[in-house]
Amino acid sequence: MLLRRFSLGRLVAIFVAIAFAAVAHSGPALAQSASVDWGNLGLADQAAVPATSNVTATDGTVATVTWSATNNNANGTFVPAYAAYVVYGATQLGGSSKNLLGNFDNASFDTGDKITTTITLSRAVSSFAFRVTDIDKGSWTDAVEVAYDTGNGTFVNAASFATIVGNAARTNNTAVNGWIGTASAAATSTTGDITFNFGTTAVKRIRVTYFSYTGSGDPGGQVMGISGLTFAAATADLSLAKTLLTAAPFSGGSVTWRLALTNSSASAGTPSSVTVKDTLPTGFTFTGSSGSGTFSSSTGVWTVANLAPGQTVTLDLTGTLTASAGTAVNNRAEVASSSLADPDSTPNNGVTTEDDYAAVSFTTASGSRFVCDARLFASQSNLTQLVAASVAASPLTATNFGTATRYYNALGYNPADNFMYALDSNAATSNRLLRISGDGAVAELGSVSGLPTLASGSYNAGAFIGNDTLLVRAGSTASNFYLVNVSTMTATMLAQPAGFTSDVGDLAFSPVTGKVYGVGSGILYEFTVGASTVAKRDIGSVGVAGQFGAVFSDSLGNIYGANTAGGLYGFDLATGAAILVASTSALTDLDGANCYSATITTPADPRISKTDGTAFYQAGAVQTYTIVVGNTGPYGITRVSVSDPLPTNVPAANVKFTAVAAGGATTTITAETTGALSDTVNLPVNGTVTYTVKLTVPANYTDALVNTATIVTGGNVADSNTANNFATDTDTAKAQLTLAKTSSLVSDPVNGASNPKLIPGAIVDYFITVTNSGNGAVDADTTLVIDAMPAKVSFLNGDANGSAAGADAVNFSSTASGLTFAYGSDVRFSNAASAPADFAACTYTPTAGFDANVRYVCFNPKGTFAGASGGTPASFTLQFRARVN
């Protein structure tokens, strides 16, 4: 069009917008159209369009406009007719207003002078449509070429998608492959328009090239318009999925649903502010959410800011299930709103068959939990019947627990949630995990990922080795161990010990050692479980026939086993020996579990006695003690500590002992042992361990020989009489007394004092010496010497010293004896024919001088007669005088 033919300022703006109205319906939503309005460039009428400009379509698609001018410089000037080669035109030109106006003033017809405008969309679109306006002819001839790019980077001529409204003509020659004007068109007439509609063909770019066609003279100013764009709006094919993450939810337990919102990878657009309405069910108390976006528990609305094609976001909703067991619970959710249309769903219409709707239903399982106590649980018989036994009373009895509804094995007690878990005993479904509630009800949780089903048999050995981690092993002698996470329902295979082919009836975990124990082929095994391996150690023979199909443990690290032939046994973890704790009837198809955080306490009466049969010891001699440890029941007990420390100042080398077990008891002492007694024994009812302890008393030992033997249980015994848990034997040192009596002639009537002879009338001095060569002292005031006077000898009741100092009839001398002597009180006499019984029986008072009636002289020095000190004996000597009649 020649610019001189009209004034753009006088044109009336008419903009025709084509849109699809959204109509409510019950089927899939209809696609809508989007448009690009060049008025959104924000430019004044006839203002220059920047060489690169962006406009956002109504659906968020971005249209980028770039333009350039090519001046051939061969035939005169080629300049913009307006402010720039491309300006914004607000008024109507041809069939549209708000156009991009390509314009120039060419001094001559020159097909080499061109304006090229390229429009690039941020995405490839369908139903793309626009028009080129005012392609006409006067003294000028407009020429235009249009090409498109589907997004592969190559422009293709758009002639096949064009419709000529009026005077333009399709032309393909060396000058132009497009359209030229053939007649003049008024500015507001559509006769110069060419419309383009690409239908289902994808369009990413459009290139419009505008120039003068061939001719002569000065064509003057020319202008053409590019209308706004329309195309199929970006859509987002949203789909919603809901998953129940909690297997077999139970009343009172936690339950979690996961919502997954996906924008199909085939979607054209990224919707914003997508909302999903989750209708939380009755019988559910919301406690929290986690995941993308935000969630309002009061409205149940989940809001996601943006969701790109191919993107999935999730939201986990967690709460407490308050519905009673057996109640059906349904949780449903639906996409409530989206900024973009969904090609196959309508938000918030409640149509359950559309993919933006999701629901999950389940029936509430029993929520009863076990109590972590000392009860032992076992399952037996083909249709597993859970039984419970209490060890608090005697005899041990097992009673049915709950109702048998499912055959299961590899039973374990989970300390994390106080449920028991097991695996299905059917080989074909042996990887299905079951949960046993505190009322015995069984709920199937599903198959465990990574745990294979078995060709035959079942996983028969199981034990929790920590929160949610169940260690299992199949009944086959060459089968692997698996760690089953009951929370995630996944399993990890452990490389089993090389050469380990024994069948293990059951497993139990010790929280004290961190090891796992089980019995197979008559051997107690200890297993060390790692993240991917398990190592084995043979502890020793259990010494009991039959299979231990149920093995238990407790908080103190005690390990027990129920034997299929009958009997509950405790295991010695040092030797492997099985000790009968309680008798039971025979048990079949046995498998066991208990809470290892509890302490298994059994009633029993362990006792100890100690004696050496005497109250005294002799330094340098051997004292022989007998220590007996026993148990009067009613339950057998394991891991009883026996100790007998060394007496004070007795070297370890001076003590040797042996032990003999009887009645099924066991001891760690197998040979004569030197030093303080220390042992760990296992005591069935009426079982005993007898120790013979030989102690060599050190020479010069003077201390009291005090020795206390003690038994200490491992905390797993309700002891009915703790007073007999220790025994003390006390011995004191012996006083080793010797008495020597000598005589010495003083004078006789014939020879006087010179070489006197023992003849009538002779005077004789008697000396009685009492010596204590032992280390023990004689009790205070108990030293008593009664001397029988020889026949025909008269005691001198006078001065026994003769001319020496003193005038007493008895003289006393001491060598470290510690005794005192007073003649007036410590000497008495007896004229009886037989020896007096004690000092008090000596009642005769002798006459002065020589008294032939004195038949016994009684001496009672006072104080404690000391023992030997440093090897030197203590002694005292009594001296008196007599006359031969």
C-alpha cells in the first residue's frame, strides 16, 4: 500500500478476536485458544518496534519479534517511512488493528531492498493463525513472502496454508515466492489481506519478508501489516494418583497417604496455582503433611505453584486412624483448579472416571498392641495358634492367645511398635509379610521386595535385631539370611557363613552382646549380623536332644529355648550348655518370639553354704572348706556368679579348690584351681555344685580367718530367700599350750644345801612353766593350772623364796605372756581326793608352814595369755616349795 493514500491517525481501530468460550460439561474439557496482542508491546501508535521485543500470549506463551532491513544500495534510497522499518500500528489496517507495520520509502523498484520480520514462539503451537494486511497495487506493487518453522530449525514456505481474501495473487518466480498486490485496496478494506491458518501443523517460528515488486519509476512509501496471532492455548494434562503408604492401617495407628500430581510430558503448558482438594475421611485425625506446595488441613486444599510438562510432585498426608477395627475408610481427592485447560478432564466436577480424580479405600485392621513384658509367645500347629506363657508362676503353662486364622512362621517381636511380624508359611507366598496384633489378629501387609518365594517350605527362623529389622532364614540347611525392613517392606540378602549348612530352628537377638543366637544340629550358634554379611561362631554343644524351635532373649542378654520334646531351657553363652529351667509338655511346629527389651524373671531359691567344721585354725596348717551352691526352685536358673574372696593377708598361692557339679548343674571349674574362687554356674532345680577349698594358713598368721562366699544371680531371678545367698566361716588362731614341771632340791637334813639328796625332810622347789607357742591368745582370765601334789609331799605355806625377796608361797614370772598374778587372789588350794573342776572348786585354806593336807594347788593368773610373737613363744612360770615327808 502506498502511504500517501491514507492517514493512519484517522483510522478507526477494529480488532477482531477469535476465542473459544468455555462451556460447562460433564465430559473432558475442550481446548481453548490463546492470542498475542501487539498492543501489549506498550508502544504508542506508529512508535518504533525495538529490533527484539517480547509479548506474552494469553496462555503464557512468549512471542519474540525480531526484524531487520536489507538495503541493496543499487537503485537509490531505501529508508523507513515512519520512525523505523517496523512500527506499531494501533488503528485498523485491512482486517485487523494493533498490527506490526512493515514500512519503507523506496526511490525505485528494487526487490533486493527488504524488511524481514521474524516471530518466534516459546513453544511450538497448533491451530496457528494470523493475517498479512494491505497487500495491494497502485503506483507501487507490494510483495510479501511468508515461511514457517515447525521447530526443527528450517523455514518452509507457507503458501499451502494461505487464503487470499481479495486482490493479492500467489506468485512464484525469481523475484518473489509469495504474493503480490494486484489492485488498490482501501486502508480499512480486507481486500488486501492474506490469511494463514496452519491447523494441526506445528508452528514455532514465522518469517514475513516485505519488499517492492518489479516496476519502473518511484514507487514511494509502502506499508503492510502483520496482525495479532491466535493459536491453540497451552494445555496441561493433569493426572492424580493416590497411594496408601501404610500397610494394613490399624485403629489407633498412624496412616499416610501419598498424592502424586503429574503434568503429562505431552502437555504444552505449565499451569500455575494448581489446587487439589483432598476430602479427608471420617475416622482420621490429621497430624501433618510433607512434600511439594502447601496444604491447608482446614480446607483440604493442596496448592502447587507451577507444574512443568513431565513433572510430578507429591504430598504425603499423615494422621492417626481413629476408626474402629472393621470400619471401611475412603480417602478421595480431585484436581480442583488449574490455570490451563486439561484436554481430558474438568477440574472439580466429581467425575470418578477422569484421571484427575483418585481414591483409596481400606478396612481398618485391629490396632491392639502387645505389651512389652516377660511373656513368651510361640506359634504351633498347622494353622498357627499363638500361645502365651508366663514365667512368673510355677508350673510354666501356655494358653491360647487369640484365634488361629493364618499359618505363619519366622515370628518376631518388633520393639518399635509392639506388634509381632511373621512370614506366610505357604511356599508360593512365603515372601508375604504378616502383622500380628495384640489380640492375635493377623493382617497381611503384602510381598516383601527383595525376599524371594521358596520352592518349598517356609522361612522358619526369625528375630528382630533392632527397630523394624527382622532377620529371617529359611528352613533349608543351605539357605541365606535376609534382613527384612517391615516399615519399607524391603529385604536385603546377607552372604551366609562359608560352609554353614545347619538348620537353625529359631533365632533370638541379645541387646547386651548385639549378637543373634540359634540352635542347630545340637550346637548353640552365635551370629554377627552386618549390613550385607553374617558371620557364625560355634559356642558349643547344648547337650540336649530335640529341636529348639522357639528361642527367646531378654534385656539382660539371657537366651532361652523351648524344646520340641518339652522343656524350657536356658543357654550358657560361654559353653553352649542347655540348662532346664522349667518342664513343659512336648510342642510341635514350634516358633517363638518375645520382647527382648523386657527381663525374663523366674522364681527360684539359689543358696550357698560354707564350713570347715571348726572354729579355729593353726598357723602353717591346712584348713579345708566345703562350699555347696544349690537351687531349690521352682525354676532352674542360669548365669549364677559364685565368689569366695581370699581372707585378709592370705596369698593367692595358699588357696586351691576343685568343683563337682551334680543334678544337671554346670560349672566352669574343670581342674584344681589356685587363688580366689570365682565361677559361673547354671543350676536346674535341685542341681548343686560343691567346691572343696584348701587354704594353707601362713606361718605366724594371727588375724581372724574370716571368709564369706557369695552367689549373685544375673537379675533374672525372683529369689524367695536372699538371706542364703552368702555364707561366712570365721576361725580364730589356736593357742598351742605346753606345760613343763621341774623340781630342784634345796636342802636335806643330812647334807644341808650342799649336794642335797631326796630323802625325808628334804626341801624341794617346784617350777611349773606354761608356754604358748601358737599364734592364738588364750581368752582373758581363762588360764587355769591345777597341780596335783605328789604323795608324801607337804606344801609350804610360807616364804617360797627362802632368803630371796618376797614372802609369798607362790612366785610368778612372765615372758611376754601378758598375764598378771596376785598371790592373794590368783592361788587357791584343795584338799580333795580328786582334782577340782575349776578354780572356784579350790576352797581349802592351808595352815602355816608345811601342810600335808594340800593335795592340789590351783593357779589362775589374770588377763589374756598372749600368743607367740615373731616366732617367739609367750610363757609364764610358777614356783612353790614343799617338803618330803
